[in-house]
Amino acid sequence: MPVKLPRPVFDANTSGGALGALPEWDLSDLYTATDAAEFTRDMTWLEKECAGFAADFQGRLAALDAPAMLECIHRYERIESVAGRIMSFAGLRYYQNTVDAGRAKFMSDCQDKITAYTTPLVFFSLEFNRIEDKVYLELFAANDDIARYKPVFDRMRAMRPHQLSDEMERFLHDQSTVGASAWNKLFDETMAGLEFTVEGEAAPLNLEATLNLLSEPERGKREAAARALAGVFGQHVKLFARIHNTLAKEKEIEDRWRKMPSPQAGRHLANHVEPEVVEALRNAVVAAYPKLSHRYYALKARWMGLEKMQIWDRNAPLPDEAKRTVTWDEARDTVMSAYEAFAPEMTTLARPFFDKGWIDAGVKPGKAPGAFAHPTVTDVHPYVMLNYLGKPRDVMTLAHELGHGVHQVLAAPQGEMLASTPLTLAETASVFGEMLTFRRLLAQAKDAAERKTLLAGKVEDMINTVVRQIAFYDFECKLHAARHEGELTPDDINALWMSIQAESLGPVFEFMPGYETFWSYIPHFIHSPFYVYAYAFGDGLVNALYAVYEEGLPGFEDKYFDMLKAGGSKHHKQLLAPFGLDASDPKFWDKGLSMIAAMIDELEAMEG
């Protein structure tokens, strides 16, 4: 998955200390080295097979019968698998140390070669989409073997109104490595190289370490970190504005050529979700701001004895919250026991991540920020990246990313073309894993104070996942609309950012000078425009799912595993129907948001 918003802490020692030994990736299941014979073999095969595929099938797709089309699909899927293995290996090495020039060069060289090798394949989707509907439907009704691939090609054919000429599509494919991809790398490398001088810290810190200080108990330390972030972001804001301007303009040009009705339309098509469903989610969350974030932060301000909250107070621990460090072994046992209590199969699926080098947990110089689970390819296994340094919220991050990993393992038998889950459903297992872990901890709370701490932490996480991400989505919508009218100065982007902050966070907040630049470090805006609503979608979906689970739906566990095993083979309506849920119903989102509101109700009752 793309990198999530960071929730890290800092300690350069990854092999021991207070946290215990932290695992590192063993990438040998992909390739043993950059010069391994298997790597060279696969690169050579890929170049030859891409050319051979085009020679065998270009200009012939419409005339293929079902057996010949199935052979064509299997060959295309194999190409995707080999290319995916190469780029997974190159990408994971790079994310381990994004400032290492050798790793950056290796990834760029791999990307350049694969882009060149796969250019002959551009014809495939274009020509496929020109097959007449009658022929297409008959072809995929021929037998079960080919019918199982129909969801992939249904999604491909949804792009028919937006595809360009063959020549133009080949041009866009060829130049992709010097377009958005190059600006993405500039952003990543700039962020990884930033250093923040925080008052009271002995040495400059990286972004991970500095963001972590925003959740420290000492208010002065939080303020110092916030001001250091604002200072450095301000120094680089022209570069970040240039990156955003360029990417938004590039997207606007391509969208215009493709006749996309809106900047968001491409994301909705990729997610296989209807625009009105996303709009219903967005409207439900915005309408709920007063009863969620506004109400909770006003409550938190009272707990902290503050009339006004500053931005460095948003993720502060509660005044009576005991500061503690969670060792890696304790975190692993907490998550695994929660998974075990739900279904032993979950533990069996999760165990290899810990035992076989599928997790890279420690914070290291140059390592990418945040956390993700990368599915790699279906004939290998996922890899999880964390920046783990022992805060209770880091345990939730482990539960989250491990949920992704389990989901990816379960979906892998679908094969390369069907395993990938649309982003709107990709967060299901991860958020459900968090919820299982939270509920287990809540049930084990020793007293009311511990219960309050756990509830408040979960509410804050859900506000960050739902309210903040929808606010981010609104910011992106405003930014892309404004860029359509012309170049945006840093001040223009700052103003757009601030226009959604008070609305989403509430009247209890004041905003320090410099906070207007905090849009600049969020990677989703760069890597995956309009990705962020998927987090709110996933959280709302899981809250509704968990309510069904608590209500005791017969066979829930089996239905849940069936949903994860489906990968991208079914639409969200089909996947949610066994649970009696429908995401196109606006009341569906209210069901999920009500769970958050109920937790705030309990916290308010504790205060009284």
C-alpha cells in the first residue's frame, strides 16, 4: 500500500535496546541480490516475452476464440507477475534507504527498462476495449475458466470513453518515467533528507522523529517540534508548491485529453466505486464534524485545562496518561492474541510475517516514513514496513499493516490480475485488525482510567482516519480546481489548506503561524491523488461490519474470510451483501459514524 500518514517514534538502534530486537526484511524470496542470475534471467525473459506477446496478439484480439483468449490472458498475467517481482524488489530496497544513491539508481534503471520493455503491450487494453459488446459478452460466457477474469476486463472497459489513440497512449507510457514518477522521487528524496533542529534535542532529527514529538507528554517539547516543522517546511515551500503545481497541471492535461468529467473521476474508476457513493461518504462525514471532531477536541481541551487548543495539542496524550514503551515482543503478542481470539486462521496467516523476515520494523537513517504493506506478487508474499519505536499507537499500526498483509495473502490465489483489491476495500482487513486489537485491549482494561485512555486513543485514531482524511480530500478537490484556473503560489496553497482546517477540527483550535505549510509533507497528495477518501471509506465500512459482528450474525467469520479471499474479483455491493450492508445507502455511513459518536458519549459520561 502507499505510505500512510506517519505515526512514528525515533531510535536509531534497530537491533536491541528497550524495544528488543526488531525484525528486518529478507528480500531473498524476490531476489538474492541485484546481480543475481535469476534477476538477469527475468529481465531478459521480460524483454523477449513483451515483444513476443505483441507479435502474437496485436491486431488479432477481436478474432480470438475463448481458448486462445485465455492463453493470451495467462501470458499477459505472467508478464505482470515478472515485472511486478522486479519492481517490488527494487522498490523495497529503495524504501529501506531512500537517500542511498545506488539504490535510487537501481530502481530508476529497472523502471526505465520495464517501461521500455512493456511499451509494446500498450495495444492490449486499447484493442480489447474496441471488441464489440456482443462478442465480448459471448467470449466471457464461454466457460468458467475465462469467466472468472471478466471483472478485470469490465473495469478495463469502463475506461473506454477515456482512452486515447494508440500512438498517444504509447507516448504517455514512454514518458511516464520522466513525468509524475520523477516528481514523486524528488519529493521522497527531499523529505527523507530534511533535518529539523528542535529546541531541547541534542542533534537534528528526521521527519519521523520530529512528527513523533507532537505526541509527547511535555507541551513545550510538542510546541518546539511543531515550530521546527513549520520552519523547515517554510524554507522548502517553494519546491513543494512547484511539485504540486506540476503534478496537478499534468493531471489536468491528461484528464482533459481523456475527457474525464472531474479530477476525481479517474480515482473513482480505478476504485470501482460510483462517484455518488464517495459523495455520500464525504457529505455524511462533513455533516458529522460537530458531533465528532468538534465535540471531542472541546472535551480534550477541558481535560488539558486549555481554553484554546494549539495544533501541537491535537495528538497529545491525556494529562493522566502514563507514558510507557511497548516492546516489540509485547506488541506482537498483543496483536496475535487479538487475531487468535477472532479466528485461529488469522494467527496462522500472520505468523510468517514475524518468523520469516517479512517485516522491517526499525527506524533507520534514510528509511521511508510511515508504514505500509506491499503485496509484491501473488507467487511470493507481502512485505510490511513499519517505523516502530514502542508507542501504544505503534501497536495499532502493526495491527493495521498486518491486516493488510493477511488480506493480501488470502487474495493471492486469485492470481495477478484479480488479487488486487480496489482502494476502497483495501483498508477493510487493516482497519478490522485494528478494531480487534483495540476491543481486546479495552476488554482487558484494569480500571476506568485505563478504559478512558484507550477510548480516547481510539477516538483520536478514528478522527484522524475519517475526519482528517475527508478534510484532506476536500483540500485536494479545492487544489485541483484552483490549479485548473492557473499557477498557484505557495500562499495560494496555504490558503486552501487553512480553509478546511477550522471547519474540520472545530472552534476550539488556534493555528500557529507556519501551520499553513503542513500540507507539504503529506505523501498521498503526491503519490496517489484523491487516495485519502479510501481511509474514511475503510473505517466507515469496518465500523458497520464490526457492528454486524457484535450483533452475532451467523457465520460471520466465514463470510469475512470469503470477502478477503475475493480480492478484486467482486464489486463492493456483492462483497457487503452477505452482511446485509450497502455502501450506496447514505444511512450506511451514519451507522459507522455513530460508533465513533457513541465512544465520545462514553467519554463525556466519564467526565460527569
